[in-house]
Amino acid sequence: MRKNVFYSISLIALIAFGFLGCSEEENEKTNSENLLEKGLFVLCEGLDGMNNSSLNYFKSSSNEVIDLFNEVNGQSLGDLANDLIEKDDKLFIAMKNSACINVVNKSNGKLIKRIPIVDNSGRNRMPSRMCSSSNKVFLCCVDGSVVEINAKALNIERIALAGRNPEAICYLNNKLYVSNSGGLDWNTSIGYDRTVSVIDAYSMQEIKKIDVGLNPAFIKPLGENKVGVLIKGNYADIKGKFVIIDALTDEVEQEEEIAMSNFDVLDNSIIYTNFDWTTFLPSIKKWDFTSGETFFSSSEIVSSISSPYGVNVSKENNEVYITDAKDYASSGEVYVFDLNGNFKYSFSTGINPSIVISNK
């Protein structure tokens, strides 16, 4: 899990604001009203148990940052925002402690619906991360479940089972790849998991587990038939690495000893961040997984990044967004680079910014 800290189950925020949202009809009426200008959505995780997650919006014309969700909806986003994806002009926001998915109109920031993510006993499944297909949104949860959501009707359709404490999920070739971190068992005799579950998206059944190494974390499609997995290890004698899975055979194709904290994909490369605890210096690099070439930003601005956290590539804007969590307790910052690693600008955000999505 992020910072490898697994948060305790908390439904306090869920009880506080419930699952009330506006209907699709109400939201459609406001589609043409108060439309957002060109800018960037920034998801800020907030602090565990403090109900202070936020969806910020950076206005490109004025360089102004607003707490969008709070201003538009007059209520808190919830407790511990874990992921943000865009689908069909909507934003889906996974709230770990608040046990829900917030669905937001991308045009104006208006809440459309809160989808409860609880089990049959009403317990929080602890939503982790999401991906999507043509008409579905898939969510992996810390309790081991994978939830299928109809992206149009905004209701849960089916639930599958993966491994222990899934960290992330991606979709490729009608299959779901789920990284099972086992992070809740890190200090027990069981220890971390080391597998990626392969789930058939048609049947929503697990068809295979792939051994990829200790403590798999972020996972993303690298191209037509490849999946990349960041392996974190145990932070001591077993170091991290980057693993490439052949999506045709569902076998490990390549392993590279690359220290990284997060990554995103750009064509045949990944752009990744790391923090060297020996030199206390951050780095932002680009690794071509076809040629092995490594390069990216040599900008002096990189040294001013305290805690590189999120990495997001926008080919639409030809930009790379690196989020800085600073001290993990106060305001963060987003640094914007072009695709060649040249620094463009930065702006302050809420607490623990993690994901950036461009708008228009």
C-alpha cells in the first residue's frame, strides 16, 4: 500500500456524510452551468481518520487552486482518497475509509452518486485502486475482493476474489491483473504476498496466480501484450524491482533491479520516481523497456522535491505530473514537466497529492 501503511477500518466518515448524492437527472441539468475551464484535477489523499481528503482543481488561466468538491457540493469528499480515474466524462474516486466510490461530473465537479463498497454484513471492503474497460469500472479492495461496477448505471454487478490485500489493478485483453501485496500481514509469520491474480473479466473468476516477487504494488499495462508491476520487497534485505508480465502467456517475461516508488507509462517507456535514502535525493527517470535506455529530467528543480509520490503522464497535454507529499501532513505540491523532462511550473495543493488528471 502507499507508504506501505495499511490503515485501520473506519466507518466514521461514512456515517457522518452517508451515501447521499444527486441523481443523474439533476446532474444533467447542471451540465451546461458553471463548466470548469481548462485545468488539472488533483486528488489529495488527506490524513487517515481526519476526513480531509480533497479534490483540488488547478485553473490554467489564473494559476488558482480551489477545493473543487467541497466548493461545488458543500460537503467533504470523505476519508482517505485512494484512487481517481476518468470514465465517460465522469470521475470515479475510491475512498478507503469512507467505504465508497464517489462519482463526480467531470464538467462541473458535481457529485452524481456515492456507491457503497461494503460486504454483506455492512463492513468496509476498504477500496484500493481502480481500472476500466469499455463499459465497466473495476475496483480492488483490501479485503481481497474485486468489484465490477457498471459505468453507466453506476451499480455493482459482480464481485470476484483475488489474493491477500490487493494493492492495485489493471485491465488488458479482457483480463484483470491484481497485485496482491499481503501488506496487512507484513509483521506476521505469514508476511507479504508475492502474487498477481489474473481474473477473466467475462466470468469474473480468477484463472491464475503469477509469482512476481515479494510485495507487489502498482501495476499497469505497458502496451498491447505486456503488464508492468512495481515490486517493493520488504524494504530491508529484499529490495524492490520492476517486473514485466507477458499478457499472452501470463508468465514473467523480464525482471529489472530498478529502485522506484511509483511509475506511469509513456509509449515504450515508464517514467518513475524514487527517493534514495542513502543520499537523501529524489530522482525522476524514464526507462525504455525495449532498449534499456534510462534518462529524463536533470533539472535542478528535482532536488527541491521532498517526497516524490505520484506520477501521471498526459499525452494530451504533453506533460508529466509529479506530486510531492512533502512531510505527509501538510500541503503538498505538483511539479509539471514536459515529456522530455524540462520543468514548466508547479503549484501547491491539499495534503498528500497523489493523482493528476488533465481537463480539456
